[in-house]
Amino acid sequence: MGDQEKGPQKIRVGVIFGGRSGEHEVSLQSAQSVMQALAPAKYEVVPIGIDKNGRWLTGDPLLALTEGRASQPATLLPDPQSATLMKVEERERRVTGLTAVAELDVIFPVLHGPYGEDGTVQGLLELANLPYVGAGVVGSAVGMDKAIFKQVMAASGLPVLPWRLVLASQWQAQPEATLAAIEAELPYPVFTKPANLGSSVGISKCHNRAELTAGLDEATRYDRRVVVEQGINGRELEVAVLGNDDPIASVVGEIRPRRDFYDYVAKYISDDSELIIPAPLTPEMAAQVRERAVQAYRAIDCAGLGRVDLLLDKDYGKLYINEINTIPGFTRISMYPKLWEASGLSYSDLLDKLIELAMARHEEKEKLKKSFEIE
């Protein structure tokens, strides 16, 4: 009788957050919102924190990472026969044993930036044969790397702004030649961006050689590869895309920053940027923006979710793909969930859909042959 009274078994969701990137704090904010919104009737949430040194934690990792409380080291083995989060037992900094914490059904990575959004964690989850929310290894890696992303967009016939790649080694060895080469190709203003960071960390807008020098110095603090991109008099548009093989686009949003551009402070500290949903566009232009966003999403084989950022030139009316965030900010006031809310999908329903997409994609992959035998 007891068994008959039990409801459906809850889905165990491992929510991974924190990480070794400049966006560690942003990840904690996003993860807190996600974990609070996952319906307790449907899901059992298993929090998994990663500290700034890359150590995995279980127990109460959110408090451990935000308030310095003690937490238990943990690990996930790259073993397809085991979907178990393991607590690491240690003595004098040596591993003495592993204890099972929970069998996981699906992973929800809420990691922004390197070592989380770039395909590295996704590769571990593939080895562990665990379903996970979001893009796979390739989509994550291409979406993370601004230079490779621009090359893929161009190869797919999608418009990107003029740009140039600068290596940190090149900048350090030949600063004058590097500056001259950039100035010969790109008129000011230009943006300097670490190739593999998001949330506008390390990005500078440069109006002259002195600012370009400072911008390259700043960007090379975060990455060995830097994108220098032409600045335009543009409108910043964003579209939330959702789905696997048949993705759909949300309404279009627009950001009007009060600061010189939509930098880290504007996104997460100051609240003076204007977020407009839906963006004031003609129906024809809105349709074009949404179509371009889906094309960019498909071009990198994205899955689950992605926020596509575009620029609309105010002077010439031309539309450019700027970048795609495969794990966008996920607080309740972040653009990705707000765009879906404006499109008729609530925050909690969006989380349900993302977990469904993750499970469906994993099921589809499980049907594929994994060996080849010659008869």
C-alpha cells in the first residue's frame, strides 16, 4: 500500500556552479535562482560547487563559496557505468576513499566562461554518459571562442563586423607593429575582447592608440588570444533560442546601456541600463533578427539553449551577429529568462523544458551505434 501512495519518482538534478573563471560570482547568482525555481515536487536538487581553484564540492557548496563555510570535496568519475556524485574522503591531503552522495539523472551546468561553458565540463559529462542541459562539446567550444565563432559565422554566410585576432605573445614581442597593423585595418573606435570570456570581462572600448594599448594589456591578462573588433554606432539586440534540432526564437530584446557600452558593471552591478522587451523594431526587422539568431545557433550545432547577441547599425541599417552565449546568465532578471517570459514561457516552465531537451538529446544519442564490427 505504501508503494501505491508514492508519487512519481523525482528527477535528480545535479546543478553545477562556480568554476575557475572571471565569471565565478555571476555563476553563483544564476545557480541560486535556478535551484530555487526547480519545483520540489518534480526534482531533487543536488548542488555541486566548483571553487576558484577548480575543486568540486558537495554538501552546501553555495554557502561554502559565498561565505567560506566548510564543505566536502567531491568528484564525478568519467565512467559511463556510474552516474554517481562521489564524496572524497581525505586524510593529510591524500584521498583515502570515495563515498556515494547521489545517483544523478541529469546535470544542469550553470557555469559561465572557461572551464564550464567552453566544452571542458561537457566533455566530462559525455565520458560519464550523463544527460546535461545545453550545448555539446563542439557547440560549447565554438560558442565560447569569439574568434572561431566569427570564422564559423563567416563560413555560414552570416554577417560579422570586421575584426582581427591578436596573440598575447605577438603583442608582447611586437607591440608597435601590432598597433600599426590594427590601425591599418580597423578605424577607431575598436573593442578589445579576450577570445574566451563572457559577461564583458576584460573588454575595453578604445578611441585612440593609448586606449588600444591599455585595452590589449587588459584583455591579455585574461586570455592568450584577443579579438579586436570594429566599433559601430549600433543597437544591441538579444534573442533567446531554445531547442535541439528544431530551435525556436523568443521575442527580440534591446539593451540601451547608460555607460559607454554594456560592460560587466552595467550587467551585474549598476542597474541603470535600459532593457527593452520587445525591442522597438519593424515586424520585418524583428523577423530577420530572430531568423539570424536561429541560423547562428544551428551553425555551431548548439542545443538546449543559447542567447544570441546581435548589432544593428543605426547609420546603415545592417545587422551583424556579435556572439552566442551557450550558458547565458540565468538570474530571474537576466535577459534569457526575461525574453522567454515575454514570449509566454515562465521561468520554472523554461527550466522544465531545458531538462526535457537534455534528456531527449541523451536518449537520441543512446540509440546510436558505438562500435563497428566487420562481418
